Amino acid sequence: MVSTTAHTERATLVAQLRALLALTNTEVQVAETRVAQARTEAVREELLQNASNGRDRAARIDAAIRELGGFPGVVAPVVGRLTALLKAIGEQAQPFDEALLGDLALEHQLLDRARYVKALATTASTPGVVSLADDLVTAHTATVEWLTTVLAEDALGGPAALRRTPIQAATGAAVRLINTPVTWSSRGVDRVVGTAKDVPSKVSTLIGRGQRATELAVDTVTASRDAALETAEEVTRDGGATGVADAIHRTRAAGGTLEEHELPIADYDGLNVAAAVAEIKELTDPADLRTVVAYEERNKNRHSVVSAAQTRLAALAKDIVGIS
């Protein structure tokens, strides 16, 4: 007969495996919802592989529960999908970093429960579950480090492996606006508006291209905005408002609207993919990487170049957070 103590140990082990199964199903759905936010094809494939690996882990946990005489329950996958769906909906109203911190909390819970399951399985003398727990600890440790790196990439200003959704971008902008002191005086604004009268001349070159009306309208608005920002930077810098001018320059850099001579890599437009990647690997300032990626994505949009920049930033981010 199985002793009462052994029965209790197994019951506790099964309960924790069920909890792990529900959380793993949530993890799978989260990975799949993040696919659309992947910055590069390599990241997209990694997320898809993570989701596939998660399904494999769920199947192994399910089998372990059955071998212990328990029943996984048919609702676990449904609960996991529903939890992930609610999480995704809730994150739309959160800044990007808060959404990632939510993902990180989920992974930490999975990691801690996997360690607990290993201890329970060791006590219950179930080597198969101990082996499973070891694999879970390895997998979730890697995911925790990946998410920590993405958070660090975002803290450095990007380019992070994941993009913000439009709503997350708007929410983050609103938070920054609320926390940013007003540095523009009414006189300064008047000077910018007055000096920006040359904007139409920068837009006029679009007129003769024979574009359709809708395309012309979009290009005109974009050119007007970009020219206005360039003019604003010139005016404020000439007026001695260096801090404001630097802020406008960062906005232009983030939008990819800098001129080639303003980039941190000389003669950038003339570089082929291999040469551009080689130059990017030498950059050590996250701001320079952001500038190059924004310019690249707005112009040639060579995926290998963007991926190299993201990989370089990931290396810098890992150094900062102490991940080897």
C-alpha cells in the first residue's frame, strides 16, 4: 500500500504540475501574440519556435500528470488561451515596458514552480518528473534572460527585438508627455512658426511627380512635418536653446528623417549590406544604433542590416544587466 505521506506528496506534485500546465498554455498563447510584434524575421522565427517548444512542454507535463494517476483536465488549454487573451487586451492600455514586465512575471512564476516541482519530484522519487523539471528550469531561465534583455534594449531606447503596438506607442507617448516639463516658451514657438515659412518650398518638389492625389497628400504631410522639425531644430539651436534642439534632433533621428551626413556612420548610403553590418558592429552608443535603424527602416529597409543592429544592441543590453 502507498503510505499516506507518499499519497500526499504525489497529490501535491500533481497539483503543481496542473498549475504549470495552465501557465504553460498561457505562455504559448503569449508567444504567439508576440509574433506580430517581432522586429525582424529572426525574432519572428524565434517566437514561433518558443510557442512550438511550449506546446511540447505542455504535452510532457500532461503525460507526467497522467503517469502519476492524475487528470490534467480538459479546461487547462482553454483557460490558458483565455488568460492570454485577457492579458493581451489589458496590455493594449499599458506602456510597452509594463507589458514586458507582465511577461517576465509569468516566466518567473513558471521558473519558480518548475524548481518547486523538481524538489517535490525528488522527494516523491519520480525521476521522470525530475528530468522534466530540469528541462523546464533550463527553458524558463533562457526565456527570463531573453525578456530581461528585451527590457534592457527598450531602456536603452531600442531597437528592441519586439515592436510596440500602435496603442502601446500612444500610451507610452502620453506617459512621457505627462512627465515632461514644458520647456517651450510662447516666444520660442512663435519663432519656429515664423521661420518655418520655407516649408512649402521643401514640399513643392513633390508636385511634379504625377502621384495620385492620396499619395501626394500623404507625402506632403510627411514632408511638411519633417521640414518643420528640421527648421525647429535649426532655430532653437541658433537661439541657444541647446536642450530643446537636442530633443528635436532625437525626434528626427527616431523618425529616420536625418540627412545622411548626420548619421554616425560616414557615407552610409554608399555601403552595401556587408559593409553596413561591419560598421554597425563597431557602434557602442545605443543612440547611434537607434539612429541607424530608423534611417535604414525608412529608406532601404534591408532586413539583414536591421537585424545586425538589433543583435548589437542586445549584446550591449546583456552587458548592462549582467547576462552572459
